[in-house]
Amino acid sequence: MNMSTHSAANQADANLNQMSSDSSFEGSYVCEFNSSSRKWECQQFYKTQILQTIIDQHDNQDGRQTIDQLKEFGITVYLAEHDTVNIALLKQVISHVTVNRNDRSREPHENQRCILYRDKSGQLYNLTVDNGSGGLASTWKNLLLSFSGLQAMVAMSVLTRAFACMNPESKVKPGYFLGLVLGLVLFEEMSQSFLNVALLVQGVPSVAAYSLSSGSDSDWPRKLAVFALALAAAQEAGSAAQKICTLLGIALSMALLAANLGSRAWLYMRWKPIGNMFGALTPFYAYCAAILTGLVFPFMGFRQIQSGGAPAIQTIMINCSIVAILFVLSDLNVVQGFIFMGQACDQTTTNIVLGSWLAMAAVSSIFAARKIEKPETVENVEGEIDMILDEDQTSPVGYKVPNFPDYCIDPVRFREDGLSCFSTNVQTFLGIVICLGLGAFVGSAALVDYFKFE
């Protein structure tokens, strides 16, 4: 090597050493010295290239080397053979991931996992669920973005005034206006509380996993709250039934708002999900935990709280002031006229309780915000870009390998319900008899009315 080449190489080494010491990109690049250009050429995403090279090898027909390489990269691989895929297997995988591989208190690379399907020829695919969970996942992500913590806090505070009218002399208005506000105006703040709690508090790995484990994709809590307010409107004006339905609808709405605030606070504070700690009762306890968190740390459910430190504390102070001002204004008779009929209820106790809660919630949120770490800079984030896996809510484990095609399954194909002790013909006969009997039972109501009028 002549002097100029040696000098160029030394300069390249110096540049590489400087790059390695000034940034956190170690492990994210593979660098080789190009003798023609006298420069170091660095390639990012080298893990993906290594994986693709192994996939293309001729001695990798059964995919074993690919799986071993994924494991070497620190990825937990769940393998489903072509003759073993069923709902029970998927639920077992979901349960294991929920407990062991979905801890947000750890770094993202420590939770990497994927589920692969291997066909008869040994070809590997990403196992995904084709039951509409992709559309639900898109809706859920939009709700995460459009959710307003301030609107949720204001609604919770103002709605507490209705409970001052629980005495027999007071009257609440029918739920026309409240049903409109809570069902339409506060749609984002009221929606998908079950899904939020499952994914953010319980630790279910994906929307597809929630769909498989819960068996229902409908937003029942919000529908029940709005239905209770609509039912109140159908009751006799000023009756006890109208008051009970209205207060029930308001209480359900406040629980939904608190659960959505609490589940987001659980996410932003990076608390460890509770997993399947309580067995079959875990969803219930997770929902209660979300409501309690939403009451104790409501301001931690604001998206801006992720800034951490002084900016997060400033966010809490500003929003607490806005909530306090709007709550005081809601004590005016003009505002209370939307909820109460006639003379307004005595709000003294409500003002004291709500004021004390707001102050303590703000203080607790301030102390919690001090522990929020500031978001990583672009340089630090790029050091962890090379994680191979892509997030995918249609996967039962929440991630998939981009190098593989998808193998979509419809859970309906794997249903095993029915009376296994009877043949299909016997079940068909029983179904016909039961349906005819139910039809006769309904028709008998007309005969009863006929003989009664005779």
C-alpha cells in the first residue's frame, strides 16, 4: 500500500470512528471500505438483508434456518403448522403474549414476536386474521388521534352536577340533549372503552387478538349509555323512572370517560399491563383499574403529556385551569337548565367534592408527569430502526415479518360449536322442531287475544 492509499485509509478509519463515537448507530449499520471511492459505505437495515439471504438459500426448504435466525435476532417465534391451526391454538398464543411478551415498561426490542404459518412444503407465511379487525384497527387508531382529554375532563366534571338532583324533590330533564352531546359530540371520547382497556391496560397484543378473545367487536358500553338516556326520554315527565334512567346513563357515561382517560394514562406512563392476572375476571378488573387510574391521574391521559418534565406540567396546569373555569360557569342557572327542570338543585356538596377531586388529581398528575421521560431525539430513535418486524393489528401477536407473504385465516372456518354428541342429521331434526315450537308459541299470543275479546 502506498503512502496516499494508507493516508486515505487512515482518514476513513478516523471518520468511521468519529461516526461511531458521536452517534448511537452501532449495530444498525454494516460498513465496508470501498477501495475505488476511498470511502466507507454503510448499509442500514442489514438484519433484513441477512434474513432475506437465508430465506433464499436452497438448504432452507423447511424454514428452520430462517426461524433460527429470527431467534438469534431476539425475536420470539410462534410456529403454527398447516394441520394445527385452530381457535384454541390462537387463544393460547394470545394468552402467552399477553403475559410474557407485551410489557411496555421494557424496551421495544425486548417485546419482539411474530407468529408464522408453515404449509406442507415448508414455506413460511405471516399468520393474520381476516375477520374485519383491520377496519376496527383503523378506527381505533383514528380515535387515539382525535381523542380530546380536555373535552373528556370537562364532560366528567359538568355531568357530576346531575347527582345533586338525586333527592325526590328534584327533577332532571329527559335525556334528549345529553344523549345528543354524549352520543355525537363526544363520540371519540366515549368510544371503544373495552378495546382501549384490553390493549392498553390488560396488554392484549393486537386488535385481532382482542376480536378473537372477546368474541365481540361492537362498542356495547357506549351504546348502553346512550340507550339509557334515550330510554329516559320515553318515560313519563318527572317520574322516578325517568330520573333513574337519566342518572344511570350519566353514570355509565362518566365511567366510559374515566376508563378511556385511564387506559391512555396507563399507556403514557408506561405501566406494565396486568396480563391475565385474574383469569376469566381479568377484563373486569382491568376495566376497574382503568376507571380508577382515570380518576386519580386524569391529566396523564392527555396526549401532550408525553413531552414529560416541565412541558407536561405546564399542560396539566393550563388544562386544569380550563376545566375549573368551565365547571364554575356550569353552576349558572342558564347552563343547568339543560339538565334540570324547574328550580336548580343545591350544588354546594358537588362544588366541594369536585373542587377537592380536581385539585388532588392535578397534584397527582404533576408528580406522575415528573417521571415521564422526554421523547427520544431522531438520532436515538434511528439507532433502533432495524427491528425487522412491522407492527400489524391483524396479526394475533401484533407484529409480522415483512419478508414473508401473509396467510389470512377467517375464524369462522374454525368454529367447533354444536352438540358434539349428536350427528348433523339429529341436530337438524332438533333445530326444525325447536323453530316450529317457537313459531307456535309466538302465534299463540294472537289466539289468547282472540279468546279474550270473545
